[in-house]
Amino acid sequence: MRAIVLDKPGSFRVAQVPDPVPGPGQIVVRVDACGICGTDLHIMDGEFPPTPYPITPGHEFAGTVAAVAGDVRMDLPVGARVAVDPSLYCGYCRRCRSGRDNLCENWAAIGDTVDGAFAEYVAVPAANAHRLPDGFDGQLAAMIEPLACAVHGLRRLGPIFGDSVVLTGAGTMGLLLLQLLVHAGAGPVTVVDRVDGRLAVARKLGAAQTASGLGDLDGERFEVAVDATGVPSVVDGVAALLDRGGRLLIFGVTPAEATMSLSPFRVYNDEITVTGSMAILRSFAPAVELIGSGVIDPRPLLSEPLPLEEFGEALHRVRTGQGIKWHIRP
């Protein structure tokens, strides 16, 4: 089969590699679509420490069951359409046993630490596959994984009914978070991004106000702030817009060494709550339901998928902010 092989940071190729076969408890999925996200860029650049090289990346994916190991007891016949949770939690460490699987001490993930789905086929644990109802095309199904991350983020944030919200970043994750915030009954949601086209999409998806920079919001105060950029200066800037009693959700991935300047006195005196959200925690099945029911619509975010041979071009488009969401269709 054909697959992207990242031999070392910054060096990838389209290669012929052996077709995967299902090991115990596994299925093989023929990949319909696989999304490119920020983690993939970090892996390409050698900035994601858990990743070994060489590797085939790709963790936001869906497809069709092509083979099933004999010991698989789930209803996953050949030809079934599935989306795959890439999480590979150990199940026995202290975090897993306490229900915090996403903080697993032996964390691994398909496409991040083992070969993933920028390939024609990928072998995955059958337990990670979620069978899809009718009506999902490949791109729509590949959006379940990022939505599952956003669902976990909203759960971490807690009730937001009627609260005013400022959301920084109108990329894929920001726009999925926006839809969840609106659906959960947030008060007016203000979206901040530098790209006019993305702000236009945000308005269509329910943003009450948009701004091209935090400076445009001087004097305004919000009960909730959500950062989906991962830019430390933006996290600082949006935290400054919180009203007393406000809550900040740090959702975007900042560099590991980054710091923020939020005053400890202000956290104490204004009772500011700062919350983080990491990956997926039992939120994949709800994401299937949210897209399947039409409550969340990722279609306004999608560009026409590119073939495996144009993987480099797809990376360039992501890095330069063209479009919103790019998929590879192997």
C-alpha cells in the first residue's frame, strides 16, 4: 500500500509499505479521509517528544473495515463504516484506574506514537472503532475526533448557560468549540481571529460579535474566555478580559516552555478559574451523535480533500492559513 513515511523531522515521502494485517483484537481500516491538525505539524517538525521515527502520522480519520481478527467480538463486519478514536491508554496506571484515561502515564496514540492513517490502510484496536450510522461521508466522519476533543473541553469548562464568552481562534477547533458553546446555551459569544474569512464563518455559526484582535475589545469584560490558538501572548491577552469570577479554558496547545503572566493575586481576589483540556476522555461516542444528529455541522469548515501525493501541499496550506480544515483522501 501507499503511505506517508516521516523518516525524520522535516523529511517525508510517499512510500510503498507492506499492507497491515490485523493482530489480536484488531481490525484493518481502509482510510476514507484523514485530517491534518496542529499535532501533525509538531510531529513533522520534531516538536512532539513521544513520537518515534520513522512513523506514518495521521490520527483524525475514518474509513471502512477491510479485515477483522478472529478474536474480535464486536459487531464490525467487513464493509462497516467506522471512525476511530486514536487514543491508546494502558488501562492499568493510576490515572487510568481513577477515570482520567487521557492523562495516562503510558500514553500512546495512533498516528502519534504508532503508525497512523496517512495511508491507504491502518490496523487499529477494534475497541477504538465506532460504527457509524448512515449519512456520514469520509470527511464528515474524520471530524469526529477533533469534535471529541472539543466536547471534552466543554465538559471541563462546566455549565456556561447565559454566560458571555470570548473565544480566541477561529480555526477548526475554535469553530467546533463555538458551535458547542452556542448549543450549550452560552450568552453572546465573541470570536477573535486575524483572518476575515474565518470570522465570516464564525458569524454564520452563531458568533454574536467578531473582532480581528483583542485590542478591539478594550473595555469589554467576559464571564468565560476560551483560547483555541495556543499562542502564549493571546492566552495572556484574553485572560485580561475576564470579569471578576471569570473562567479561562486553555484549549490550544502552547509550547511546553511557555509561561503566562496572570497575577496570582487576581486569581485569588477575583476568584478566577483556569482550566486545561487535554485530548479525548470518553467523548468520542457523544461526538458521533452530535454530528450524526446535525447539532454540530463541520461542513462549513471543510475544503476539498487532497490525495496522498499532495501531502506536502496540504501541509503548506495548513501552515499558511489557507482554508480551515484540510483532509487527505488516500
